[in-house]
Amino acid sequence: MAKDKKNLSTDADESAAESKKSTKKAKKSAKTETKQNVFQKIGKWFHDLNVEFRNVTWPTRQTVVVNTSVVLSVIVAGSVIIGLMDAGLLKLIQYLISVAQG
């Protein structure tokens, strides 16, 4: 009976060792496959990016200049309006403070 227990434990140890080896091999092959998948995905992304850039309709130089001048004009006009409102409100507050002080 002791021999049977000893044989069973030896068989269990051997199967556990084989299981560990197969698990290590599976993990190693999974890592290799993962690296390959990552590089394939990166390559596909660059390919898709290139295809999209070919499909883009780029504006003409004249359109870019006109749009840029419109944006800059709106920024300048907005800045002037906000500056005038700030100065006006500052004068109003100074006037109210001077009236309150008497």
C-alpha cells in the first residue's frame, strides 16, 4: 500500500512538471504571437493612415490665407471689444466707489 501511494505521488509530480513545461511553452508562444500582433496592428494603422491622407481634399493656398485672415480679424475685434468693456466697467466701478465715499 505504501508503494502504491509512493507511485501515485511520483506520477502526480511528473504530471505537474509536464504541466508546468507546457504552460511555459504556451506562455512563450502567446508572447511571441502578441508581439507579432502588435507589429501587425501598428503596420495596419500606418497603412490606413496613408490611405486616409490620400483621400483628404486639401484646401488651396488662397482658401487658407482667407480663412486665416478671417480668424485673425475676429480675434483682434474680440480683443478690442473685451478691452473696451473692461476699461468701461473699471471706470464705472471707480465712479461708484468715489460716489459712495462721498
